[in-house]
Amino acid sequence: MKLDLQNTFLESLSEMCEKSYATPAPAPELLIFNNSLAEELNLSSLAKNQNKCTEIFSGREVLKDSQPIAQAYSGHQFGHFNPALGDGRALLLGESVNTNGDLRDIQLKGSGPTPFSRRGDGKSALGPVLREYLISESMNVLGIPTTRALAAIKTGENVQREQELPGGVMTRVASSHIRVGSFEYAYKSKNQSLIKDLADYSINRHFPETADVENPYLAFFAAVCNEQASLVANWMSIGFIHGVMNTDNMTISGETIDYGPCAFMDVYDPSTVFSSIDKNGRYSYKNQPKILTWNLTRLAETLIPLVHKDQNEAIKLLTEVLQLIKPVYTNYWLSSMRSKIGLSKEDQDDINLISQLLNLMKTNKVDFTLCFRYLSKALVGDIKSIKNLFKNDIAFDNWMTLWKERVSQESISDEKIASSMNAVNPLYIPRNHKVEEALKAAVFDNNMKPFLKLHDILKNPYDEIKEFYEYEKPVKNSSVRYKTFCGT
């Protein structure tokens, strides 16, 4: 079958990939297929042929116009540099041109060993496949830049982890899979033409507006910093914790990638960390903005030879951009948080008002998502819901008085403000306990119904539906700390 795939990464950067083929799944079963995404990718013909989808996305059929590759990259993992990582269980089938004329990577994840597998089996358990499918699609609906999920396949064989588990393959779609770690790989090769080729390819694909400026590589770096600052501010505004912000998990495009130990925060606590391997909280909720700058500093180091022939001058120019990351991030964060509490006009005291609310949320152990959702109810007559969250704290009553005074400056009706708040504050998120319930049923009971129901609910996260009441609530027993695990 022919899907008119392109292979521009292979053609432009052959030194940064290895040709490889998927290990065909023995008895594949297509569990879910993203029809709307297929249409965006001009692949709607696939949706009409489930058997063909299953063959292609389980690795059993190689497309005529596909030259599958595993990409090479390095990465700082929990602060320690690993020069040789790469796609150990993923294959880029090629790039599809979407309805807007943009290239989109089509990648199999969990399709078997590659030259970068480092003695691993290159496969994935079904649970992480379904987890990434669910959460990445939820993030997309929430308006957060993200990789997308096209298909999830059950392979018909088990993989050995701590126990035997059903295997799975996910088809992931991305603006590209170029990472900060990709630049680290090119830089450590000491081949200056390779780092230039990678930068030129990245500029052409993601930031063509920077190509013709006086210093295109500095402009490219600034553009990446801007996208990443916006992304992390978005994460913070919805209580999302990525869990493993290694440089090999941060894209140049500014999309969220790799949903291994990620999770959404229930009770607001800036120190929250879910990943079982993050013993020191490096990637906790509160540290995500700091790691943003740390990761981008690693990218800056790789661009020194391109930004200026004088090393000291290059460092000076890149440092000036790095110093802007914190204020740029703060502006994005403040804009998001203003909208969450119903503010559209700017006031210099807004940051204090928001910080006071967050401190009260922490003190009273308030659910992050429900707090902002219930604030809008308080504007239109239901003050009981929000006061119950704060246990009738007098300090919160005082904050409410200040907030309502500030909202009155908007010169908009309370009903309109409440409506605007409900449009940015989701009621339904991938609650950790609901995700686990759905995955357990799918993996161990061969029952996809809970997964599909949760998936459908998350398609409309802002519209309250009474029969979905149980999906808006956090877990009842919050004394047991929720842990997440990488999918490898």
C-alpha cells in the first residue's frame, strides 16, 4: 500500500539515523484508531480498511514509500549525560503531509529492537501504549501542544517486565521527533557540518521565519526557548507533571513528548512528584520551570559554533537569550493563570493575588482542578462548593473578597466571566485512579469498555454532564502516594 510518505529526515540527516525494520507482531489486534487525526494527515483511506491498518501499524507490512529508521540522539538523564541513546524501541516510518501542508512524523513505538536498543527487546507492554494514547489525546483537547496518537495495537505476544504483560505498539504522530538530545548527539560528534545540517533542517521544518534574519541560529534558539516556555507554562496551568524532563524528552518544536511517568496533580502541592525513579524530586511540579532553563542551556551549548565564530561572543549572545526565559515563561504562566480566575485585563498585583490562592490551596490540601472549576460557580450563586474545598477557612474568605473586587474591574457580567473560566478550566482530566482502572481492565481483563468510556469523556473536558460525576472527583483515599513508572 502507498501513503505518499516522505523521508526527509533520512535524506537530510543520514548520519543521525539507522535503517531498521519492525518485528512483525504475531497476532495483532487493532484496539483503537484515531479517525479524525487520520483525516488531518490525509490518511482517511486507512480508516476504511481496518485490516490494512492492523497490518501496517503492527509492523507486518512495510509501506512502499516508507524507509523506516531509528533516530540517533544523546541526552542528559536526571542531569547525567548519556552520549548514546537513540530510538531503542521506535521506528520512524516517514513523514506525511497534513491538510495544512505541514510534515508530520509517523512513528511506531514498541515495534521491536533497533540498532539503539542496547540489549533491550525494543517492545512495549500494552499498558504504556494505551496510557500514552489516552493522555496525549487528552492534552490535545486541552490545547496543550503534544504528540498525537493514531493507533494502538495489541500484538498478541507477551513481553517480560517485572511480570509477563501483553505487548502493544502505538503509532505516534509528531511535528518531528527532533529533541534537545538530537543536538547534543550532533555536537558531541565534533562534526560541525552535522550540527549545521541539523540546525538548518530544524529551521526549515519548524521555524522558517528565522532563516533570513541576520543571525538565524540565534533566532532559532530564541524561537525554541519561546515555544518551550509556553509549553511548560501550559503544563503548570493544568497541574500536569511530565515526570522525566530529560533533554532527550524535550522537542525542538515545543510539543509534549514521551508520556512515561507523567500524571496530573490532585491535591495541590508544588513538591508533587509521581515518578518511581525520581527519588530526589528533580522533575517535581515546582521544578519544571527550572528544568526548562537547564535543558535549554544544554541546547545553547551545542549552538555556540553556529551563533558566532568568536566563542566568547557566541556565549554572550546565547546567554542574553537564556536570561529572557524566566520572564517569558512568567508572562505565559501569568496569562494562563489570569484566565483561570476570570481576568482578562492586566494588573500588577495579579501575581500576588494568584500566589495567595496557590498558598491557600496548599495549606488546605485543595484539589487543583476542582478549585479553579468551582471558583466560577461562586460567581453565579454556588459559593458552597468552593468553600467546602477550603474547609471554610477565614483566610480564603478574605481572598475571595479581594478576588471579587478584582473581577469587578473587568466590567463584564459575572455570568460571562464564569463562562470564560469554564472554557479554560477543565472539569474532566485524566484522573490518575481512573486511568489506572481503565488500563487494568484493558490489560488484565481484555475489556476496553472502561478505557473507551474515559477516552470519550475526555473529549469534552469542559462540559459538565451529571452522569459523569464520578469522573470529576479525585481518588477518595489520598493517603497512598500515587506512583508512575516508565514504559520500558
